[in-house]
Amino acid sequence: MGGKNKQRTKGNVRPSSSGRAAEALTREGGVIPGFVGFDTTVNSELSYVPAVHGAEEIDNLVDADFRLVLRKLSKRDVVTRLKAVQDFGSMCQERDAEEVKGVLPYWPRIYCKISVDHDRRIREATQQAFEQLVLKVRRSLAPFLKSLMGHWILSQCDTYTPAASAACQAFQAAFSPSKQPEALSFCKDEMLNVLQDVLLKETADTLSDPQSVTEEEREGKYVRMLTSSLLGVKRLLSLLLPSDRTALEERLTHLLNSGKFWKYGKHKTPQVRGAFFEMVCALCEYTPDLVQAEAARLCPAVLLSIDDTDPIVLPPVWEAVLHVVSTIPDCWTHVNAKKGFLPKLWALLKEGGKGMAKSLHPNLMPLLSKLPQQVTDPTLDFLTTFFSSLIQG
């Protein structure tokens, strides 16, 4: 008799409860429940069949419609995945907050996969859906931040501008300007872990499955994530408080000690080279002591790259040049100015900046003001060569 008056829910599943989700997390030792086919790296394959241990209870925490959408995100078909992530965003907007909170234990691993999808439309839709989730669950997101923040800052530097803008908008929806430094401080190590892993450990074949993804797509994703990671370090340094930057210096030293890192300044792809020099600018601005310690490698990497006239690379190269000559007083002891730097400068001026004069010429006077006498002696010869090269160009 009493059964007639019981509240029914769609799919005959219990309403989601953030409290039960928290209990499930506690039973799992405080970690996000695992899924069959998942590991902790960014190249893990999607699989939304819960692991056997405690599977039934954890699965029932998620509304049946949400479960269906999450399973569709594992499909290979791009249109299916795109529709699924769009539906997920709509459901986060429309459903009760308690139902949406039931998804939270599952969201970090889902997000870390689809936020770096090969398809840029899916990456953009992922960030838009994330914003709707953030607006609905608010502070309940806090226990999952450390698992999310690395890929969140990576996404804020996505090479596809609409996806990057959507990720930034989701971040601003989650944290007011006054709270952002606190959130970043809380997750700074986890963010740097993700960025460093991409820069030092990952390859095109570890980020994508060679058996199901073409070589061109694998390489495209790898280049995109390298670019985003370099820009991610720049963004992280710009947003952190000075005390947090200092706390990360030892970790950043490990990055700068890697020979692989310095090769990005000569990478075959202009986007990667440009991002490398943008990151160098941030290092000079926010961690001058670290830059001084790495001067022997940093100065040649920057000062001998002034002949890189790719439109994407030249502006950050010259910004980096001005940072280096301003930040590292003895920079010219690490570079042979007469044989290495000046011949490249004269050739560049004679060719009119190789079509990049508008970006190049505003940097010339600031550069000249920073050149020491050891570089410009004899002064008359230096100025004669400078102006004749400029006029010829």
C-alpha cells in the first residue's frame, strides 16, 4: 500500500546525493573511483563501466540520463561525442544541483580526456559544459580541484581560441578574482605536474593511440599540447602570488635542466617555438634568479635566434631578447656578439626584417640602449654598419 505513495524517479534510480558521493569516496580511500580501462595519465582511454569493487553503489549515484550521456562520450564517432558533451552541458544547466553533484566523482577523468580531444569543437563544448557544471555545483567542486586544475590551465591556453576563451570563462565562473590566487596556490604542484609531463615525458604516440588515430592527427595533437603547455607555464607564473612562484622554483629548475626543454626553441613548428619564447619572457619577468642561474643556456637560445623571422615567432623572440639583456647583466659573456649576434642583426636589417619590419623595428632602439661598450666598440664602425644596414633594408 505504501508503495503507491513512494516518490518515483526516472529510470527507477535513487536521486543523486553529494553526501552519498562523499561516502563512496571515503570508502575508496579518498580517491576518485576508478573505471575499467583508465589509468592516471593523459593518454588513458575512456571507459565508463565502473570498476568491479563497489560498482553498483557508485553507479547508482549517477542519474540514469547522465550515465547514458557519459557512456556516449567514449564513442569513436566525433558527432556522437560532440552531441553528448553538449547534452551534458544542457543537463547540468537544467537538472537539480544534487543530481549534478552525483557526477562529480567521475568528472575529473572524463574532463582530462575530452578537454584535449582531437576535435576542436569538442574541446570548446567541453569547456562550455564545464562552466554549466561549475555554476550548478559551486563549492562542491573543491574536493576535485587538484585532479582538474592541470588540464584546466592547459585548456585556457588551447591553440583554438574559442576553446581557450571558454575555459577561461569557466574558471572565472568558478572563482572570483580575489579567490583565483588561492585556488591556484592550492593546486600549483598538480598543475605543474601536468605541464611538465607533456613537455618532458609525452610523445605523439603516448598522447594518442597509434592503432586508432592517424599519424597526422597524433602529431597535430602533440604539437598543440606542447604549445599549450609552454603557454600554460607562462600563464601559471603570471597568475601565482610571488611566494607561490618561489615555492615552485625547484620544480622549474628540473624543467630547465632538461635538454629536451631547450630543443623547443628550435622546434620545426613555429607555434611551439613562439610559445617557447613567450615562456622565456615569463621566466625572466617572474623568476629572475632562476633565469640568471640558467644564463649559460638561456642567453644563446634567445640571442642567437633573432634570425627566426616566422611571423608567429619573431615578436616573442624580440620580446625575449629585450627581457634577457635587461634581466641578465652578463648575458654577453655567454654569447659571442661580434661573430654570432651582430652578423645576424645586420643581415636582418639589410633584408628589411624579411617582411616583419613593423614588428622588428620598434625593438631596435630599446636594444641599442642596452648594448654594452664591449659589444659596440669601436662605436663609429658599429653605428656606420647599423645605419647602412637599416638604410639598405
